[in-house]
Amino acid sequence: MNEAVDIEKALLEMADERQARQLLRFFKTGPGEYGECDRFIGLRNPQVRMVVKEVWKLTPLPEAVKLVRSPLHEVRLCGLLIMVEQYLRAMKKSDKESMSLIFDTYLSLHPYINNWDLVDLSAIKIVGNHEVLNPDTAVMDDWIEPAGHTLWQQRIAMVSTWMLTRSGRYDKCLARAEFLLSSPHDLLHKAAGWMIREVWKKGYRDEVRVFLEENVNRMPSVMLSYACEQMAEDERHQWQSRRKNGLTHGRKHRTC
């Protein structure tokens, strides 16, 4: 079973209509919502991963691409997870040609990587690892900018910094998070706050404090909340109070 049509058939055999209805609500597929018009067959991640485990070694990359282009959410996820496993295998073998091919293919598929779970379960390991191993790669520094890029491209650029932070390049996370301070998208605020929290967890605490010192008054509340989650309670409350007081002062100043 290494062709897209057979893999999709295996996924469809596990379809659960009731679960699919719940996923439609969970992933915000209503009119005007971020997942508008997405389609689900009602599979949980472990079910998709079970199929991935069986097929990823023998599935040609073009067949994985067919899966990622599916209109069905879980089928797209399956294709992306196959690509993740194949990228990690290429890493272990130091197969730079295969790694570059998978990375470039992944970038070309960005219109289909169009929900937060699809991004988070694939970008960290493919894009993140590729940036660590190829320091001159600058495409994500371009994608983080809102002009000409989608919400999902920006989230890919943001969450991929996880691997960079783990390798000591925390500056990329903080620089990209700054681009998202004025974003209207809650999903980007959460992603940026999550990645700043990872910088804190890796021990770059003074660097996070400097970032907050410079930006706390204009940070969306959810970004700050995620960023401060691992701090001691008193420090977390201090930053939240500073943001609140700064916004209040700003409103008073504008009405004078």
C-alpha cells in the first residue's frame, strides 16, 4: 500500500461521521472562520499516524504530494506526516539532496497546509530542522511578513523557530514574533507566544525579558499569556499588569 489512492482508502475505512461533525466545529469551518469549507472524515491523530507508520517507508514523494492536495483534512495530514518521516530519515542518512527536495516540495504545498494542526505537526520538523542545518535559508524570514503571505505561511515561519531555539538561535524567534505584534490573527498571537515560551524554557530568560520590556505595551494579551506561562507567578503578573496599565495610559493619552 504505497499509492495515494490506496492510502486514502485505508483512511476512509475508519471514517466516523459523528467525530467528523465535532471536528468541523473544533477546527472552525463555518463561514468566515479560519477553516472555512474544510472537510473531515472523523479521524483522530493516532489513527492517522497508525496508517503513516505502515506506509511511509515505501510511499514515493509524488504519492505523498497527492495526499497533501486532498480536500479531506485527515488525508492531507497523512501526506504531511509521511513527508515528515521521510525528511527525518534523510537527516539520519545525511542525504542532503532528499532533504532539499522534501523541503522545497513542502514549501510548494503551502496552500494545502491550511490549518493550525497541519502546520504544527509538520513545519517544526521539516522547516525547523532544515533551517538549523542550512543557516543561510532565508525564505521563512520572508514568509513571516504579512505582505503577500497567508496566515498559514506566517504560522509556518513562526513555529519553525522551535528547532532554531533548541540550537541556540533564539534571535530568530524573537525577531519573527515582533512581526506578529500587530497581526489581527489570534492564531499567530498564540504561535508567537508559544515560541517565546520555548525561548524562556531553554534558559534565555534575560533575552525574553528584554523583548518584553521593549514590546509589552503592544503585545496582544494571548501572546503575552502564552509567553509568560512558564514564569514564576509574581513575574507573570507583573508583565500582565504592565501591559494592562500601558494600554490604559495609552487610551487616556489619546483622549486628551
